[in-house]
Amino acid sequence: MGKVVVPFHIMCKPVCGTCNLDCKYCYYSMKPRELYPEVQKFLMTEEVLARYTQQYLAANPLRCEFGWQGGEPLLAGKAFYRKAVELQKQFGASGQTVSNGLQTNATLIDDEWCEFFREHKFLVGVSLDGPAQVHDVHRRDKAGAPTWSRAWAGLERLAKHGVECNVLVTLNSANAPHAGNIYRYFVNRGIRYMQFIQILERVAGTDEPTDFSCSAGQLGRWMLDVFEQWAARDVGRVSVRFIDDALHSIIYGRSSTCVHSERCASAYVLEWNGDLYACDHFVYKDWRIGNLMETPLLDLVTSDRVEAFAALKTDLPQPCRGCEYLAMCWGGCPKHHRPIGRDPARYNHFCEGYKMFFKRALPELKRIAEYIRRGELPPTKGDTAAQKARAAGAAAARPGRNDLCPCGSGRKFKTCCGRKP
């Protein structure tokens, strides 16, 4: 009998940490010299790409999502991604759903890239930290020049060509205090899909946060600020990742992301040469699982090394075990634990921020979840007229399987809140 494998995701880094920018808070730009000090040029070969594509598709026979990151993944070149799509068609099975997502700083986007992304239905994530005055604090190029205008031009070009895209905001000490304004800034400019990811990096050789890291208090305030604006004005029309994830946990009893899942170890990183690592935040020699050019992918993801990594999450910190919000958080990301490891006394750096958010937002989230369970568009807070109208026509309001989900995720109802758990 073959191995039974839980569906997993791989973030592929075809150029390792090579990038045309020099963002101050980037945790990946040092990976080329840390992991491969003798290598001068980083680019996944066609042989590695083919082996990866074939094995990844075989391991996820129903739905396989290819994720491309870096560094800056566009540095791999257009020919690389044309070959990637060709191999997906070659090795994909009949009836198998195959998709591609790519995260970029958008400064290299041109019309040809946009035409390719649209033709092959790539979901493109654009890294923007807000308007220029906060984006350019840390996101500069190798010459120290600001990058906002180039990144925004890339985003506008994607929109012009009809490419599906979203915005990813990395929250740091410069922009976290303004997250609510940043959220409204993007919504007012037509952005309907957003992710916010808080930054926590350590001072070298210590467990102390760097000066550009986000604090627990900043996290709690920005989550609440964004949530309150969303709940008051944008329910059903704007998708915010941390809100979608919280609703998913309420409705299905499990998170849709690794950060707040009971167990992680299902979101791997594949480096340019076929090396597989346990997680994007743990690409260190100690957490190298193996190389798919030497060991089949299915053997790698079911190895004892993966179980050892999973224990960083499943072996909960003592402060988490009696927490009233455990089912919503599960200790958060192991990278955010202080200290990192399995010390029972460790704690999540952002713990107090999460508690601040859940204490105030959870009742409203549960109210919204009840509407979504019924397939209704949740009314905004205080919208009593809408509530009455929806209550009177609940059956008529329920979306069809192929209609957009009322939660605002942008996905079809049958593949989002309408799917069977």
C-alpha cells in the first residue's frame, strides 16, 4: 500500500534569495551566502524543475498549487515560467486542478509579463507596505533609492491587463501604527484582496527584536483597526487574510493557514537546487529535510525530520495550554516563539496582541460566521434594515455553488464557505 499523505504546499525559490531590492527587514537575502557560499549564480535548472513538477503533481492528485517566491522570482526569467507551465501540462493528470501563485516586488513587471500571467491565470501577490512615505522607509533598491513608484506602476500594469492580484503588507515598526490608514488607502484604490504579515527579526546572536520589528501592542491595534473598518464598511466585498482565517476557524474548527493551525509542517520551501526545507522561516542547515534529486518527494515529506519540526508547534508552550483563545491561535508561528525551540516556558512574542484582538473582535466574528453558514451576505454592524431583509429572504439569498462566496474571499461558494468540512 502506498503512503497516505495529507495535502501539502511547496513554496519554490527558483533563484534562492537573489533580489534586485535590498529591503532592510528581509530575512531571506542572506540565504545564498549562508547556504551556498560557493555558488555565484542561482537559477533552478530544467532538470530540477521537471523532477519537482512531476513529483509535486503526483503527490497532490486532486488540487496542486504552485507557489513561486524569492528573493525576487521574476529574476528567473520568462523562459523559466513558460517551461514551468509546459511541464505542468505534461505531467498533470486528467481532472487535476493546477494553479500558480507568484509573490513579487512588482518593480520588474512589464506588459509581456502581464500577458503571460493573464494567459496562464497566475495569481500575483504584490509586496507593498503602504503609500510611499511608509513603503520607502525599508523597501529600497541596491543603490538605496526608493521603490514605491516602480512597485505601484507594476501593480497598475497588472490591473490594466486583468491579472488577478492581491497586496501583501509586511508590518514593521514604521508602518504598523498606520495599518488602518494603509488598509483604507488600498481599498480606496480598488484593492480587494490583502494580506498583512507582521515582522519579527532578532538582533544577531540574541533573542531581542530588531528596531524594525512589530511589537505585540502594534499587532493588536492594527488588527482591531483593520477589522473594525472592514466590519463597518467592507463585509462581503474585501478579503483580508487574517479575518478570513479567523472566520474559517469559527466555521470549520480549523485554521486555513499554518500560523494558527494545531499543527504546521505542511508548507515547505524548495530551493533552486532541489533542497527541501520544513518552512520558509526555518531555511537553515539544521532544518534541511533532504534533496528531491536524491530522495523522492513523498519520502521527504513523511520523514522523521518533518515530525521533529512539527513538534515545535504541537508541543505547546505552557502559557498557551490554558488560554481561552487556544482554538483560534494554537500558539501562533514557531518563529515568533521566544525563545525559538521547545522550552515549555517560551511564549509567542505577539501573544498579547492576539488576545487584544480576539477579546474585542470574536463576538462580531461569530455573528458574521452565522450568516456565512447560511450562505447569506453578512450585514455590516448596525445595518438593521439589511438584517431584516436578509432574515426575510434567507433562502433566496443563499448563493449557488458557482456564485461568489459571501465572505468576500473572491472564491466560488462551493470551494470556500460552502464546501463540506
